[in-house]
Amino acid sequence: MKAINKSLLNALKVLLLPVALFLLFVILSGGKFGTPISIKVVLIQAVIPILIGWGISFNLIVGAWDFSAGATIALAAMIAADLSGSFGLPGLILGCLVMSFLLETITGLVFTFLRIPSIITTIGMMLIYEAATTIYKSGGPISVKSGATVLGQPPYIFILCIVIGIIYYVVYNHTVFGGNIRAIGNGSLIAKNVGINPRKVKLQAFLVAGFFVGVAAIAYLSYGGTAAAKYNMATMSMTFQPIMGMIIALSLQKYINITLGVVIGEISIKIINAGLVSMGLSSSLQQIITGFALLCVLLATSINLKLSEKSEKAARLQGLD
């Protein structure tokens, strides 16, 4: 009973973050932010970062970055949009899943066998994939027929997110792969001592990420309805927001399972972005404030964690007396 009460209390603590941000921007925007329509838009637009966040979380936990995820989605979406013209919704789904898996596999193999740092590898692959989007069909926009975009509209986009969230929860918490990811996240040296091959698991992380990134590509293409060429590192922003949300999720995992932590983190970042837009601020100022807000959240979480650790330590010492 005590454990259940503690879990509920922790969940309430975590939910305070997006609620507090929401109320803050309602006040600062003079009521422009927080309308039912704006809330609906925020939730819909948060789905894609959530899906990407779940995908790249495996890499981040084991200490590998993946800045190529956005470019993977852009290239997979172009090919899938083309296939949807001939095969409809099945072509869109299979095109996104298969291409994302293949592209993430290539990125993982380059990282594993060339032993290049993940930041350099994934940024390099991002530039290659972006260049490929400008070559495919001459980089022109490819539209999807309206009947094939159903998964990008409510309630289907939310159903898709819930189903993938359940899959992520099972993979992360109840599989050997997930156990290996958590073990390496707690320390590569310890993981090696128990027979886990960190480099092999990092490759597997890219492969598994391919599925989740593929689903994100489905939501991205279905929501936008069009795929077009990306260049000059334009896809970096598609990956950067999920990374920020993941950083929040990792800092909150003491209180809540990382599956929901990613949801809270990504929605919080999306609330900040949408709230700043409603205030009419320039994009440069929005980025500065978003970065500052992220630092404040991480600082508050770090302080809270230290206080909790001190409290637990004191409780253990009292138990020894």
C-alpha cells in the first residue's frame, strides 16, 4: 500500500511540470494560449517527437547520440509518399517502416564497424540522407492522397501513439534487449563484467530505433500529407526537440517509468514552443528561452534528486541505529 501511494505521489509530482508550464503560458499570453483548439494542436504535434524520443532513447541511454533520425524520417517519408501513390495506405506504412529500418541499420553499422564517435557518425549520415532527399525525384514535393493520411488525424494518431507506447514499455522493461540497455546505461564496465557486449547492444539499439523512427515517419507523413527535400541540416530540429524531451525523461525516471517520462518531457517542450509562439516572440528568442527553461527544469530536478538521496540516506542511517 505504501509503495502504491509513493508511486501515485511521484506521478503527481511529474504531472506538475506540464501543468505548471501550461498555466504559465496561459497567463503570459493573456489567454491566447490554452484554448481547446491550441491544446488539441499541441497534443497532436507532440506525438511525432514522442515517437522519435522512444526510438532514440535506446541510443541515448547507452551513451550513443542519433542526430540522423530526422533525416531518416525525411528520406523514408519521400519514398513512402511515392509508394502510397500506387499502393495507398499499405504502401505508406511499409515504405516508412522498411526504409527507416534500413537507414537506421546502415547508420548503426557505420558507427559499429568504423568505430567513429556517434555524434560524428550520425551527423555525417544526416547530411548523406538529406542529400539523398534532394536527389530522389529531383527533391520535389510528393503529396499523399487524402485517403492514405488517416493515421495522422485524431483519434487515430493518438491510438497509434498509445499502441507504440505499450510496445516500447514491453521492449524496454520486459525483454533481454531492454535489460541490456539498462545495464549499459548504469555502467559499461559493469555490463562487460556480466558478459554483455556494449558495442553489439549499441548496434541493436539502432536496429530497434529503426522501428520506432519508422512509426514516427508514418505519423509525420500522414499528418503533413506531403514529403519534400531537406537540406542544410534542416532535419536537425526534428531530432533536437525529441532529444531535449528525452533529457527531461531521463531526469524524471527516478519518479516515473521512462515510457511516460518521454511523453511528459516531449509534451512539456511542445508546450514551451507553442506558448512562446502565442506570445509573438521571434524564433531566435524562442530558442534562447526554450534552452533556458530546459536548464531550469534540469536544475530543479537535480536539486530534488539530491534532496531525495539525502532523505533516503538519513532514513537508512536511522534504521541502523
